[in-house]
Amino acid sequence: MNNTVFIRSKISIFTISLVRLLSLLPFILVGIYLNTFKINNINLFAFLKPLTYAFVGLIIGVLVNLIFTKKNKKDKLSDILFSSFHIEYGVILGCLMSPSVSLITFSITLLILFIISKLIDIKINVMALSFIIIYLITKYTTSFNLVERIATSDKDYLIGNITGSLLSTGFISYLIALFILRVNSSSKTDISIYASITFAILTLIASFFTNESFYELVFINSYLFIFLYVASDSISSSYTLKGVKVYGILIGIITFSLMLITPILAPFIAILITSLFSTVIDKLSNKFLKKKLT
Amino acid sequence: MNNNLEVVQANNIKIDNKINTFYNPDNIYIPLYKGMKLNKDKDLNVLKNELLLKGSDFNIYSPISGVIKKIDDDIYINNKPIKAIVIENDFKEEVKKKKYATKYIDDLEPSKVLELMNKYNILDIPLNPIAKTLVISGIEVDPFERNNTFIINNYSAKILETIDALINIFHFEKTYFCITNNNSEVVYNLTSNIGTYPNIKLKVLDNSYPLGLESVLVSKLLTKKELKWKYNYLTCEDLLNIYRILKKDNPISEKLITVGGNCIDESKVIAVKYGTKISDIIKNNIEITNDKYLVVENGLIAGKVLSELNNIVTRNTRSIFLNTKDTRKEKKCINCGLCMFKCPVGLNPKLIKDGKGDKSKCIHCGACTYVCPSLINFKKYLGDKDE
């Protein structure tokens, strides 16, 4: 065998991002319906606002990629625009934003953080870090409640009948998106699954000891969405077959532990911490589990 | 999660079932391996199927009739120079003595079958008569090749007859004929004929690369018990050759090779004589559409670039491709883990690239390089299997 390459698969950052962005459609479509049409007192701005964050996030991602990518004549437009995952990060963060967040705060903070992430090569979850910073800026500069959750029954959580951002759309949308990602052999869906299951088991146990509803603990604050899209970021997460499972379980455990202290930031802090140790998790889980088997 | 690797680009390659032949090159080149003695003098006539070279392990027979001209040292096998006997073709295909065909090959004694296989050096690994399992691979080693497809579409009756004969002669307990589900013609051809052979189990597997490699197919197909009992592994081409030697007690003088690539008009399977120069095949059988090609032997994914067109066709030649190379630049690793996930032997190419992993078990299938979204060429780090 020699070193020349003649044929390659069609998988690229563009195709990976495209699948992830398309899998957001169930969330976006159901979110628009439940958060706008079903609510009384809507106007056009209120209808478009949740979608605007996703669109602004997309534009910022495109801008950052265009500025920082070295362009060759042979490169296609999709290769330049999707030279990194920043478009995906921008759209997902847009979906995570509550309509209470100032659009200007969101745009400027995101742009600065994306530029810094391009300049400094640190293996860290950019989405988690960006959300934490935007949340803290918004919390300490405004007096709004960032998330409003109104649910009338447990069923509402399953179908996402709660107000908030676009992603407040529940378990069914999560399952559809998970199916789309799994079928397209997205290798990091194991992280989402293990994080979700670990978190669900811990909250189920907790719900027996507290008066809290299991559905409220699991589905509030869109933890499942965050596990599905933010935790499974390709660059910052573990990549080995055993590592992704351990990575997901750790995220589930840390999220549960932080949930009572800071319910909104819990999953993001959990993801940020585990992303810092993703290489170590890969190394140790493969070493330890290999020894156990032998 | 599905770790099958489907080479989508190969699904569009269609070949004609017409039998293309190139039996009339001007010269044939017979490699003069170390320790081999020439059985004939120079300038003497040689007949087809006549014993030409005697060695300690195997003999070489002439694939054509003609005149021994000289010994040429500008001949290559796998890009390595070798001395070769040049036989000038007289285009008569004269044989020493015509032999009558054996009517029923399953009437042959096991010792006779093994003797013939050994005499004509049919298999790299001799058939193990005490193994309990027989695995037949109808799966292409490289997804762009079509040798097995061609053989199944044109010779399925002969192949099945041979398998049945081998089962009866050697009493194999289990026989699996493996094909993939992406070629409906092959599936149809076999399913319509295999009913009369209840001893042969047809296994239609998901189209995945590199299922055509013995180690990968066998590990997927056989249980630990079956592996322990030992198995025999044959390809469709092996079966066709076995059929021919059992029927006629003559050496095999020709080889089926797939000719393809993005620099020629259409892919095809051609029957050529052993010892034909690659340059002769290209000159006489291929319409080139793009001059900026490299000649690749034995697959587009794991094949080798031929630095010299004076390479000759040997038993190990399966295909030649005239293809442009991928010139896109490597990007930074995105940590997706696909290289590891799609590796059939469970290696970690990313770790090997960083100089930390163990590459000793690599089977050099090229799947990691094929699948990488960042266009990283892992072949550089995994080493050349010829070294």
C-alpha cells in the first residue's frame, strides 16, 4: 500500500453539520407552533423573535468562518462556510436563547467568543462556555426572568407545551432528532444517550424522595436538548468507543449534582468541566476497561 | 450504531457481463524467481501449458505458445524489478496434447484433487482437508472491482457444481457462500440456482467495506467454535480455477482483472494471460479520457500506484485503475472518531497518527483514510505492508 489517496467518502464538516442542523427542524417547527400560535397576545415580532436568535447565530457563524478560513481557488463555498462547526454552534445557541435575552447582548457576546475560539486553540466546549457567559451578562444587566415555564400537566412536558425558547418542545422532538442523528451514523450520539439515561435514572430516584414531579425534573430547562446537541460537540468531547460512554455518564452525574444549585447552568457547567478532561477520559476509560476485560 | 462502511461511489459502477479477452499480446513475460530452473533453451518453441520453470515449491507453465526470445530485466512485479523470460507470441495457442475433460468432478479422490491443486499451484494456502467449514467469498476485495460479480453472473452453475463437489469429496460440515446485498443481479443469479444445492448456505450480508478481506469476513461470519475447528476460504475465482483444473488437468493460463477508474470511458472485466504487461493492457483495451492519471493496482482504496508500466499481471493482480489522485489539503482533526469507529480491527488511527497507538494489527484496508471528514491521510502513519 502506498500513500496516495484516490477516493474519499462524502462525509465532511459540511455534511455532519447539515445533518445536525436539519435534525433541529422538529424542535424549531414544534417550538414555533407551541410558543407562538398557541399563546394568546402574539404579534409578528413575538412570532419571529425565537427564530431570530437562531438566524443571528447562523450569520455570526458564517461571518467568523469567512474571516478566518484560508481560501483556495479549488475550495467549494460549502467547504469555506463550514470550515469549522461555528455555524452549528451559532444556530444551537440561538435555539437555546430565551426571548428575554437581549438580541444585541447575544450577538456581540457570541461574535467575540467565536473570534477568541478561532484565535486560541483550546479543546473546550464553545457552546457551553458561550451560553454561561451570555447568561451571566444577561442576569446581571437585566431584571427579567430568563426562562418562564408554564405547564398544566405532566403530558405538557412530553410534547413540549411550555413557554420559553424554541427548544422547549419536549421529549417527542428529542426522540425524532435522536433518530435522525443515529441513522446518519453520528458517532457522538452515545454521549447524548448515556447522559440522558444517567440523568433520568438519578432524577427518578430523587423524585421518590422529594415532592418534585419526575417529568418536571427531567424535561424542564431542556436538559435533553442540551445533552443531544451541546454535549455531543465533535471537537471538545471524547471520541473513543468507551470514552464517549464514560463522558456521557459523567455529564449526567455532574448535571444532576448541580441541578439544585443552578438549574439553568447545571448542564453547561457539567459539559464544560468534562470537555476539559475529554482526552483524559478517553485514555483512562480505554486503559481501565481493557484491563478489566483481560 | 451501524459501523458498516458503504463506499457509495462504487455502487454506480456497472459492468457489462460480456466476456472481454486480451489473449494476444505480442509478448508474455514469465518471472524468473530465485532458485527456478528454465526447462527450455532460448530460441526454442514452447507450447501452451508446457512446463517452463521448475521450482522447489511450485512450477510455472507457459500461458501461450511461441518462442523463448530472451531474459529481460526491465520487468516489474509490485514495482520491484525482476528478471523475466520473454516469450514471443505465435498466436496459435498450440497445446502439447489435448486432454479429455473429467465428466464428474465429484467422483475424484481427495488425494487426486489436492495433488492437482498442488501441481498447478492454485491456492496460496493449500486446502485443509480436515477443516469442517468452507467459506466462499463472492464479495469484492475492493468495492470498485467486479471480478466476483462477473464470475457469478457468467459461471454460477460451474461454481456451484465445484462447491458441491468439494463438499462431497472432503465432507465439509458447513459451507457458506457470502455475497452482499447491493448487487441484485448477483443475488438473483445465485438464489435461482442454489436451491438444488441444499448443502450450500447463501449468506447475503450488508454491503460494507472491507468485508471482502478474509480476516474481516471470517470474523463476522463464523462463531468461535467454527473458527476453532478451522476453515477453508475460497473466492469465486479460486473456485473457477479449481473447476478448470479438475475438469481438464491443465494449468490456469489466464486471469480476470477489473479495469476502471475516472480516466477511462467505462469499467470492464478483462481476461488476460498471466505475464501480460500492464502497458499492453492499457494500450489495447482502454479508451483514455483524461491523461492526468496514475495507474493503481488492486483497488482504489487500498491499492498501490504502479511506478512502472512494465509491471506484469500475476496471480495476485485483481484490478488496474487509471485514476486521478485526490489533491485536496488535509484539515485539522475534528475529533469525530469515525476513523476508529469504522476500523474493522478496532485500532485507533488518530492515536497512531499522534505516535502513541499500536499499529501492528493494521490490515491496511484504507477505511480510516477513506472515511475521514478532515481528509487526513492515515496511510502515511500506518506503514507499508510490503516493508
